[in-house]
Amino acid sequence: MTLMAGAAAVDIAPNRPTALYGYPHVERMSTGVHDPICASVLYLENGSQSAAVVSLDLLMLDGPTSRAIRAAICERIGTPERTVFLSCTHTHSAPVTSRLLAWQDDPAVPDPDPEYLEFIRVQTAAAAGEAQRRARPAELCWTAADAGGVGGNRLAEDGLTDPEAGLLVVRAVDGGLLIGLSIIYGMHPTVLHEDSTLISSDFPHYARQEIREHYGDEAVVLYLMAPSGDQSPRHCVRSQSFDEAQRLGRKLGVTVANRLGALSEDSFLRDPQLDGRLREVDPPRRRIPSVGEADELLAARRARYDRLRREGADWPGIRTAECEVFGAEGMLTLAKAEERGRIEEVLRSYRPIQVQALRIGDAWLAGLPGEWFVQYSLEIKRRASAKTYPVSLVNGDLQGYIVTPEAAAGGGYEASGAVFAPEAGAMMVDAMLAMIDPGTKE
């Protein structure tokens, strides 16, 4: 049966000043909205199956909130849970929507507003309903663009990175108008820093703007953040400003638009297969250091940061050292929480933890909860038998990063605040590949 597809984007910006989320130690109340933050939904149906790809312009959501939003979508459009694929773009200029244990002692970071979380749930379900209502005969294809230069490895300028931006292109059969475009790219939306008090989706806003200028304002562009726990624009930015967000976002947008313009007619499918799979996982916890050990680490990290500032080190190096201080502060907070049994109490609300695989045509979206290092993304791409695009923050956060064993040994910012052991990464990658390739040994 011919593919039916529709897309919609609904505003989820609050209508009053709200605390913004993404950086510690700064009371950051919003003073306005620079660009819309949205719940964007791409709805697909092939007669026997339906699916919804959902992108929220938010930093992250916890597991229980993600489940509530997915349930609302399922109820609204009748799509099974296994084919509702929900992720956050990870913009650091959106309202507070979850509470990290590692930041719970920071008075500048408040708890999420339950009314706002309910507003997101309602608006996202409404976007899904509108996307379904707009469904029309369509065709789709998968392709990719090289987004090198928008960002890279934030821990080392020559470190491991993945410049590939996966693209799911969906257009109408009658006239070929672009219905929806999903961009899967592993780069933190952190051009804007803690001095910015305007709600924004960061550089993805300008990428969307560029694409719509090429393909029409009706096109819905979803940004899905691939594993980028160690990826950001840190070594590419000239400033932390909207002008710079525009430069990098439009650079991505031009690259994507050029790739779309080069697609051939025979690249598109009108009867793609749709299939979704969920698998529960129980990732191993890491050993949380004692309060005394965490105190010592924090003192050492602060001393190094102060020394680099005195010596006039380059800005990326200073920023990395500052983030390592944030990580050590988070580790100390986690050590105190561990003593009280608070970590296990929070994780109980996250269970079941799930990984998700969504097949669309001849490629897969690999949904991973939490923030992941790029090495895992590259491993999934290498080992999967079909073209696969990993996406992070699917089905919620994981109270910190999933880091590599090497990063855990190095003890940087990401590893310091992690709750799960690095072995969790390999375990969940194996679970994912077993869904995509059922013959794979876990």
C-alpha cells in the first residue's frame, strides 16, 4: 500500500518567565523567546503499520515523563508504543524539564514545573494528532550529508568524531513537496552559553530556517541528536552568540539542502516497511567514590582550573577544565546521595530502561536512552547489517553519560557525573544490534 505521511510542529515554549536548563551555578531566568521551541512529529503509515518520530526542543526528559508522553501519543493516534520514537534535541536554552541527581545541590537549578511538563505532554500529543490528520500519499528515502566543520570532539580537537548527518526525506507524491525531514547528527546544541537568557533551540533553528528557505515553510524539520556526549562546537565556535549559532546552523542547513537537491527520483520508496522493537535492559551501576575521595578530586580539579586561568591557556582548554570542575562537583553530590540510598531510589522510577529500534524503509533508527560517546554510535553503524542511525536521549535520560572505558579511566567531566558503568555501553549496544539483526549474539 502507498505510504501515507504527515508532519506537524507545535510550540512548547512557556508563556511566562522560566528557569533555563543546561549550565550549573547560574540563576538563568528567561527574558523572552528568540526562536520557537517545538514538539515536532513525523507520522508514517503503510497500511499495516504506523510510526511516529518525535523531536522535542528540550535539554532532556526523565524516564517516567518520557513514558507518559509516549503513552499520550499512542492514545491519540493509535500507534503502538514500539513505533513511537521520542527524543530531545538537547538544547541548553530550554526550560527545566528534568532533575539530575548530580546537580541536586545546586540552588541555581530548580525542580521542573509539573504544570509545564503536563503542557509538553498535551502539546506533543496534539502535534502527533495533527501530523496524522495531515497524512497524504508520500514517498521517502534515506541519504546522508557530511556536516564536518559544524562541531567535533569537545575533549580534544583531533579526537574521534562522526561528521555524518543522516537524513530521512519524506515528500508528497503529488508535486514532490517536502513534508518532513529528520536530521540525525551528533552535536551538542551549545553554541549559546549561560549568559544567554532567551529561549532557543540553538543552531538547529538556523539549520531548519535554511532548509525551509529552500523547500518551503510548510516543511517540518526534526533534529535528532546522535550520540554526542563528547561532541560539541567547542573547537569550532568564534563566539557564544546567536550570530555564531546562525553561522554554524546555516552551514549545516546548506549542506543538507545541497544533498537533497542531488537526490535522484529512483531513490524514493512508496511502500516502505515499518517496524518497531523495544527491549528492556538493566545496565550495571558504577562504583560511586566515597565523599572523601570526591572531595579530594574536586580540590585537584579546582586547582588545575585556577592554574590554567592564571597561565592564560587557550579558551577551549579553560572551558574543558571548568567542565571538569562541574563534573567533580557532581561526583561529590552523587557520593552524598549514594550514602543516603538516593541513587537507587531515583533509578527505580526509571525502570524499565529500554532501547528501541525503528525500521523505516531500508534503514533503522537506533534509540538509546541517555547521553552517549560517539564511539558507540560508530560501533553500531559498523556492526549493523543494514544502514543504521543511532539517536540519543530516546525514552529519557540516564542520570548522566554512558562513557567509554577509556573515558572512565581518564575521569573527566562526563565520567565524573555518570551513574552507570562504562560496561553498560557495550551491553546496550549488543541489545540494540540483537533487535536489528536477530541472529546477533548478545
